Amino acid sequence: MTVLEDRIAMAKSDDEITLDELFEQIEKMPAPEGYKVEIVEGTVFMSPQRDTHWEIIADIYEQLRTKYPRKRVKSDVRIDYPGHLNGFASDVTLMAEDAAKTDSGLWRHQDVEFVAEVISKGTAANDYGAKKTAYATAEVPVYLIADPYQRRCHVYTHPKGDDYTTETRVAFGADVDLTGTVLGLTLNTAEFPTD
């Protein structure tokens, strides 16, 4: 067991370690270039950025930028969410217009209006499970999963408790109508690549 795994085990047993301490330990480790690091329910996940994954993220980001300023649209930026040691670096996040960082330099989950995650085989269970639960608990109004393996998007809206009350599925190639949500726009998926 590595030092980091040992610390995570301690955090699970008695909450001794904080997310900040875990991320500090991770930053000291030699991580491969191009890997994204997140902590989901106290477990560290490192996943490489695939070309398909990146193209979908870039497409969503670019479409959001047609309506929102760069300072509101984030990608792979750490935001801590409710639940046990949840420090996510979501693929795309839209922050509220008046969002401000905390004294410790982090964005608040209370200011998140939209999150998009692009599925990777190794972390799909997180996106459909623990992360969806955390986003609903945090009352993120719109959560979109782009799944290049299923060739569709899942749009979750109307958070209630630890889940969303509405799910809409849209095949890649069709438009995702989000005009009736806080996003107020339509995402075009015609150029989303598949795996």
C-alpha cells in the first residue's frame, strides 16, 4: 500500500484527512502528463485524456462560449461537492454570473449551474453513480453526460435530494434542447465523435 492509499484508508475510517490534504499529497506525486485527477468518495482516480473525450469537451466548451464569458466556463477545475471526500474536476462546468472563489481559492459548488461529463470506460460508474448523486445533492440544475460508447447524451434536471427527477436521452447527431433550463441554449451534437 502506498502512502497515499494509506492516507485514503485513514480518511475513510475516521475522517482524519481532508480533501485539501489529499490533493496536496497527489500534487507531490509524479503523475503522467495529460492525466486528470479527481477524488470521488475518498478514492483517487487518474484517467488519461483520450482524443474522443477531448473533442466532445472542446465542442461543449466552444458552444457555451457563444453565450457565456470565459470566466464562467471551467474545465478540469477542482470543485468540492457534498458527500464523503468529493473533489471533482468536471469536464465542463458553468458557474453563476456572480460566482466568486472562497478564501482558500476554490470555486463553490453552490455557484455551479451546469456540469457536463464525458464518459471514459474506467470512470463511467462514477459519472452515472457517485458524481450524479453529488451533483443532485448540490442542487446543480443541469447535469449532462455525453457517452461516446452509447452514442447519446443523458440530461438530468430538477434535482431533488440525492437524485434528479427528470432524465432526457438524446442521440448523438440530434440537438440537446436546454432552452428551458438555466443554460438557455441548444447544444448541437452533430460533431460529437464516438468510440
